[in-house]
Amino acid sequence: MSILGFSDEPDFVNDEGTKWWIDVSTTQYAQREDAHGTVLDMVVYLAETKNGYMTRVLLDDDRNIVEEEQNLEALAIKIDMLKANERFE
């Protein structure tokens, strides 16, 4: 384990050299039912660019970035807001 409990080897590296690790616990938070039964079918990754910038990104089924945040708590709030939006659409 190296950074923040993630493995040394990323899950994948894209063409730009950005390293991607799946963030299992935050993904589980997004996919877990909230008090209203709402879930998000999304995945969270920790990404590190070649210049060392690190952030977490929330990806939808098509691998589009839905949210991006360096602060874990801020990302959790965004996940909660997305779940609330799902209920009111």
C-alpha cells in the first residue's frame, strides 16, 4: 500500500499518463441505498496526473466524469445531492 491505503499499482493508466485507482469505500457509499432507497450506479476513482495533482472523480455508466473533488467530505456531499436530485426528477 502506498498513497491513502491504495495499492502501489493503479487499476489503469490512460493515454495522458493519469493513474486511476478505484476508491472502493466511496464507491460503496455512492451505491449504497440512502434512507429513501436511492442509489447511484456510479464508480469513484482516485486519479493522479503526471504532475502529481490528485483528485477523486465520480463516473457514470459511460465513464463520464459527473463530479470531481479533492476533498472527500465535499465529494460525499455531492453524492448525497445527486441522490436527492434522483428522487425529485
